[in-house]
Amino acid sequence: MEELKARIIKEGKVIGSNVLKVDHFLNHQIDPHLMQEIGKTFAKAFKKKGITKIVTVESSGIAPAVMTGLFLNVPVIFARKKRSLTLSRGGLETEIYSYTKREKIHVFLADGMLKRDDRVLVIDDFLANGEAALGLTRLIEQAGAQLSGIGIVIEKSFQEGRKKLEALGCPIFSLARIASLQNGKVSFLEDVQKQTQINL
Amino acid sequence: MEELKARIIKEGKVIGSNVLKVDHFLNHQIDPHLMQEIGKTFAKAFKKKGITKIVTVESSGIAPAVMTGLFLNVPVIFARKKRSLTLSRGGLETEIYSYTKREKIHVFLADGMLKRDDRVLVIDDFLANGEAALGLTRLIEQAGAQLSGIGIVIEKSFQEGRKKLEALGCPIFSLARIASLQNGKVSFLEDVQKQTQINL
């Protein structure tokens, strides 16, 4: 998605060789118009998959997921990282390990949110090691629903997540695929591939 | 907002005499079309206030805030309840006391997100004792920006929040005002007021 890639180049900040900070349009401040375009793009990509529900995890996944739900005309569920007053017990639960934060968290989904005949699209803001997205797919599996697609806003293609998700056998669509963050510079996978073709 | 009130009556669950659970369209599962209508309604209410930024707090405030930002054509910032990897130090910080959870939490806003000339609309999903909304107004004050309005999706008018926010002297607009949750039944303030007028 060219508009997203342009925003990453313009406003993203590279920290070390692994972290891309996009706090100005996705992870802290949100650009609603960009989210709308992201929602349209995901909806177009998955429109033939018969999606009935979208699942994401709080908090940065919510904005792109809600916009996608708007265009696919389906409800959005956000898994919670903490039990709330109204989800004090029961429900589905799984453990997610965060490599960046070096901690385990638990994510929760209330009973009955997903039905056995639901066809579920997972949406998340970042794909790095894939632990968050894999955790969501486990919740979908626990509910007996069908995983029908995974949509990622920004994929760090130099990390392991993509490979792990591909093993699930469902369509994966990432709006921006980052090949490298070396030397403080963002290189996109498609551009690297084009470059390689030119050099062949 | 009649559509919202109808959904509260149809899908809300009253727990005790204080808690309204709306996990099917706002707090866990989100109805994107309802959020769009909520965004339109807030945008219409605050369109003459010269709003330049919206501030909410993760997670349930994000969906209504992003839709409002879309129609007001302004960015949305969500305050974080936890420091993230990319907000590890600095920034603005305030303490919020949650009466329902009986705990203090800290909320964070990165430096530079709000400017001194920003006119800020606060959006939140619930107004009960007002602590969350007041915390957001303190962050806006710390940034030197101007609080120009507060939009609340569901107000529990029988609790103290509304009165505390009115003391700030800015316009407050709640889409559904609940007069009581007594005996497991939702009574809206406008309906109670109409009823009183009829009985006069």
C-alpha cells in the first residue's frame, strides 16, 4: 500500500535495527483517514473469503480492524490483555510471549463471541515474531471457529513471524513489508526484490 | 442518540445497580456501523468548536474516537495505560483512580503530541465517576493545549462524573444518559424527565 509506505518513510523512526516507531499515525496518534484507506484495502483483499468476524488485540489493532469491519460489514472483537470487570472469569485464554518486552502476557476472549460457523479474519498492526497473531489464532481454534485470513498493517519480514503464520495455511496479506531496518533506514521488501531483479 | 439507546436496551446487561455491560457492541465486540453513526453524531455536535485533535484512552475509547476524527478531519491520540517500548521515558503522565476496579493507574502521552495551539476534544466510552475523563483533561492542561469539549458515549448520570466535568466549563455531550440501573432495568434520563413532565 503506497500511501502507508510513504507515511512510514516520512514519519517512522527506526530504533536500533529491530524497532520501527510509528507513533504519529498508528500506535499512539492515529490518522483516521489513513485507517479508512487501510480498512478499504484489507476489505478488498479478503472480500471473497466469506469473513463473518474480525479479531484483533488491544490497543493498536483496534483502529485498522474497525475500519476493515466497516467495509466488510462484520463485527470486530478485540481480545483483552487484562480481565475486565465484566470478563472476570470464564472465557477463552491464551499466553503470548513478547520478544521485545521479554514478558508473557495473557489475552482473553469472552465466551460466545465467536461461534463454530464463524469465518474469522485476524487483523494486527505489526507482525514481528508472530506471537500475537498466533495467540489470536489459538483463541479462534479454541472457539471452534475457522481462521480465514490474516491482515497485517506493517510486517517486519526479516523476523520469523511471516514464516510461522504461513504454516497455518491461510491467506496472509501485509500492507507494508519491511525487508530491513539496518543503519536507521527502512527498506521495503518489494523494493528490494525489484532492485534484485534490476541487478540480475 | 436513539440508535444507541435501542442497542443498550436490546443488548446491554445490567450487573448490580452500577454496572452496564455492553460487550456486544462497544467494549469487547465492536459494531463498526454503530461507531460510524457515533462518530457522525459527535462530529456534528462539536463541528463549530474548531477542534484540532481528539484525545481518548485505550482501549474502548479508540473506536468511537477514530470515527469522530474521521468526520472532524483531525488526528486521534490515545493515552496509554502502560509505557510502551517506544514511550519508555519522558512524556506527560497522570494518575487515574478507578472506583470500579479500586486501583490507581497511570496514563501516558508522549511529548509533542499536543501543541499549545491545539483545541482538544476528549472522547470516552463511559462516564461514571469522571476520573478517566478528568485525567485526560489534566494531560491536555500539562501540554498547555485547550480543552474544547468532552464527548461521552454512555453517561451514568446517577454517578458523580457529569458534575465534576461541568465544573471545567467546557461543552459536554453524552449520546446516552442513564438515570438509573435499579432493579436490572436501564432508565434513560430524557425518558425520566419526559415522564416527570407528563406527570406534572
